[in-house]
Amino acid sequence: MSEEQNQDTMATEELQAVIQRCQILEEQDFKGEDFNLFQVACQKCLEEGYVQEVLQVIQNEKNKVIVKSMGWNLVCPLVRCILSYKQEDEKREHCLKILNQLVQLCNPKELLLGLLERIEQTSGEQISQTILLLLQPLQTVLLKLHSKKSYSVGLSLSTISNQLSLLPVPYTKEQIREDKLGLCQCCSAVVDFAKPFVDQVVKNMDASTESDGKELKQELLKFCLKSFKYPLLIAQLDQLHEDIEEDPLRHFAAEILGILIDIGELIPTMFSYRGSRSQNWDNQDFLNEDRKHSADSLACLSYLVFVQCIGIDCFPMVFSPSYLLQCNMTHIELLLKRTEESVLTKGLVSFLFFK
């Protein structure tokens, strides 16, 4: 047996030794050393190509308690392994099965941290690949949570938005079609990711005393405002590409506005600067604290509704033109002070529209 084969055999033997050690322990008796040994042994097997052996360990009913307690530690090495294999590689399929087992068996709170840690740590071309890979598992884990669900949803959306802000916005029709770094794909996927939580808010709209529903609504509002600031404020939404069936970023804008409409926050958000909102509005404190940060977002929202007419059908036409101009001048001035071509253009078009 060659030295390399001997090392490979040692990797699987080490994993089996760790499993045998932990199988005789109760869950409450697991120590930090056990967690570390399990993670190192599994990671070594994954890196050396012994994916099927790890899958067998994870699927073994006798190891259910071990996986439940320790499996979340495998997210980072597992994702690295998945991204290293080609789509058609059998080992990639085995890795995906391991990930699915972790989602089914692991403690949701711990697995949530593992998934978000991996999304947060990724960079470059792997940002979109990682997000697209983990959105479905992340959604499943969040739906399993019974406590702090709103906070966890908000943390997840914030982590995803922060990572997407690192990707350049495609401008030309060629760039949009190619979507080289996957921003457009991620924008579409994150809307699907958010839908179950939007549905929960809509379902509980009449339950005005339910604090968790209000908190979830606030987290979704924060996500919408972040999306307006990036990528929508930067995107060239005024350019219609006839040979592109549908501009994915324009579609994303419509979806984000749809979320605001569904949770009943389109009008309160648009007029949050005018002192016209109700004193009982759920998000008054949030916008008072974050007003400076929200300015770009609200300017983009105004542009989308009044200039691009996205969501205009849901806007009540009871305001006079002079009042609308007065409300939007702050947004227009902000856009005109910016130096980015796409943002400045939004300001000029908005000024001409209201003039």
C-alpha cells in the first residue's frame, strides 16, 4: 500500500474512531473535544474525496444524536467541497445529500449560525454560488424556528444583502444577459426566499397585538429599503432592452415593491419624511433612527413609483401635483448631488417628471 493510500485509509479510520467514541455517550456528555474531533475527521474525509463515507455516517440512524449536536460544524467544509465539484460529479450529489441530512437533523439555531457564517465568509465569484446553494436550506431552517424567528429572518436577509452589495451591478444588455457574477440570479432567488415570511405577515395583519408579526414586518421593511439602496438605486432601470425578454433587475424592483404593498407599508414608507404618518405607525422609531441611511432608499422608491410607474396602480391618486412635488423634492435633491451616472440620471429624470 502506498503512503498516499495509507493516509487516505487513516482519514476514514479516524472518522470511525470518533463515531465509535461518541456513540456510547449521551448528548449532554459531549465535550468540546468531541465536537472538534468530529469536525476535523469529517473535514479531512471530505477534502480527500471520501464523501460517500461521510454520507454513510450522516445517514446512519445510530449517529442521529451525534449529527444533531455536531453536524452544523460541517457546513463550511461541506460548501467548499460542493463548490469544488462539477455539476455532474457524483461526489457533488453526495455532498448535497449530506447538506440535506444536516438540515433535517441538526438543531435549527446552531445550523442557522453555520449557514450564515458560510455566506458571510465567502468572497469573489463564490458569493452568488454560495447564496444560491444555501438559500433553500436557510429558508427551511428559519421556518423550523419557534423563538426569535423575526430576528433570525432579519439577520439572514441582512447578511445576504450585505454580500450582494459586494457584487457589481450589470449595466449593458450583454452584462445583464451574461450575469457573470450572478447578482441577477441572486436577486430573483432572495425574493423567493422571503415569500413565506411575507405570507406570514399578511396572514397575521389583523392580529394587531401579535408582537412577532410586527417585528417580522419591520425586518422585511429593512430588507426592502436595503434593496432599494443596492442594487436598485445603481441599476439602469430606465433603459429598456428590447432583445432581453425581461430585465431581471426591473423585475426585482417590482417584486420588492410588491412586498411593501403586501405588508401594507408602501404609503407609510413613501411619506415617512413628511410628518404625515400616523403616530401609531409600527416603524416610526426605526425610520427616525435610520433616517440618514434610508434617504437613498426612499429616493429610489419615489423614482420607481412615480417615474417608472412600478406599483403605481396601488398608489391612491388623491394627492395634488404640488403636494407630490413638495414631498419628492428632498429625494430629487439627494439624487442630483450624487456623482454616479445612473443615480444622477434618476435625479434628472425625476426633476423633469415633476416639473
